[in-house]
Amino acid sequence: MDTINNKSINDAALVVLQTKIKQIEEALKHVDKPGFGKCRKCSQSIPEGRLLLLPGATLCVRCA
């Protein structure tokens, strides 16, 4: 029973990590573009810390 439970936990963790990788890959496509790091709603800079935690962030904290 523990093996089945551990597999479920590992599968869920894998999905989370795959999503994170996709976000990072998408961010890398846009990192050199002028609008990267700017909120698409208010045009203010997205804080570096937010981009480190959420590389695919397109909104600042206020607009999110």
C-alpha cells in the first residue's frame, strides 16, 4: 500500500516539476525581448524576486 501511495506522491511531484520546466523554457524564449519583466496590464516592472519564483509571470503582484 505504501508503494502505491509513494507512486502517487511522486507522480504529482513530477507534474509540478514538468510545469515549472515549461514555464522556465517559455520565459527563456522571451528574456531578451524588451517587454520581459514588465507587467502586461500596468507596464510596471515585475520584481526580480517574483520572476525568480515564477519565471513565467506576466503580471506584477498588484495586477495579479
